[in-house]
Amino acid sequence: MEPTPTARVLVIMPAWNEAEAVGNTVREVLATSGRYDVLVVNDGSTDNTAAVAEAAGATVLNLPFNLGVGGAMRAGFKYARRLGYHQVIQVDSDGQHDPSSIEEVLAGLRHADISIGARFADRGNYKVSGPRKWAMLFLAKVISSLAKTRLTDVTSGFRAGNDRAISQYLDHYPAEYLGDTIDSLVVAIRSGCTVTQVPVEMRVRQGGTPSHNPAKAAIYLGRSVFALLFALTRKRSTPAALAPEVAGVR
């Protein structure tokens, strides 16, 4: 049976041991707009993330073990397609992505297939320094060249996709380490998806423990450069596999 098209937006939150923050984040998102549905992909948490998210009003998809953000998002995109959503947006379950900016990021889909909430676009005071900064500048420059538009924050996970982007992600969304941001974006661009960015402000983590310290963050970004080089060798999705644009939904 074909899914029934819906104008509602699926907010996908990958969550791993985020019991402290996920409940408030879900409530904030649901209070922001009546057209949002929240899917928390519980990525093998060992705490009570799933129960807290469900009590806050989210639909919870439980993965049997930790797959990482890429695997969790891949599961979210499959859910979106099965339920007939034409717009999705990824939001961190730790509350760093301000729910009040979701509509602004979604607005980018009026003229692009993928819209990135960008932290370094002359809005807010989010800053990075050291090796991480230089790695991010390098990645932004290279991927801007591929996308033929200026992108300043290609590692942001605060990003929305339309029907065409969902189709591309279903054909190729990497579950490997580092694949969720750099790899997925590069392959989507090379497969014909258009990209834009919208300036957003980042908030501090609303609870829980960060998975990265500054040293680990620098290593992460350094490895991202290698992820970029690997992504450039990936096979593109074939245009025939991508869904046609849906009138009035983009």
C-alpha cells in the first residue's frame, strides 16, 4: 500500500543515552508548531532515553544496539518514507539546536533539496578555534565548490531535506563513522541534490554529557578530511532512483 502524502514535518532525533535532555527537547519542538511530528531514534541507549522521550510525546524507534548517528538517521528516513512524509529535519536530542529555528531551516527547502542550519553565518556567537577551525574551513571551501554555493558549516547536523533528498538518502546514506555529515552531503550533491544554508544560533547542551572534548573534536574534524576524500570516491545515486519533485511540497 502506498503511503498517504502528508504536509506534516517529521523531526528526527537520534538519541544515545540522552535521558537527561531528550524529554525537554521533544516538548519544546512539539510546542513550536502543530505540524511537527517527533521521531526519537533510540540508538541502543542503556539509560531510560526511550521512556522519557515517549512520555514527552515522541514516537520512539528502538534500535537493538548503538549504530551511531548515521545508522539512526537511516532508520529515520525509512520511517519517513513509509509514513509518507515529504519534509524531514534532523534535530539534536541534547537541545543544542533551538527548536524556534526549525521553521527557518525548513524555509530553505523552497529553493533547495537540502537546507543546513549554519552556525558560522554571521549569527550568534558560536566559535571554534585551533585545528578544528582550520579543518572546518577547508571542508566548507571544498564542499562549497562542489555545491556551487557558499556553505560555511558543512558539519552541522541541523539540516532539513525534501522528498528528493529523502529518496537520495534512502539510496545512499552512510552508516559508517563520520558518514552522517560529510559523506552524506557530498554524495547528495554529486547525485544532483541542491543545497542551501540558513544562519542559526546554537545553544549550550541542555543536559547530559558531551561525547567530545576539545582534543577529540580536533581529531574528529581531522578525520573528517579523510571522510571527504573517501566520499569523493563514492558511487552517485542514479537520477532515476530519485523521487520527482512534489508540487506544492518543496
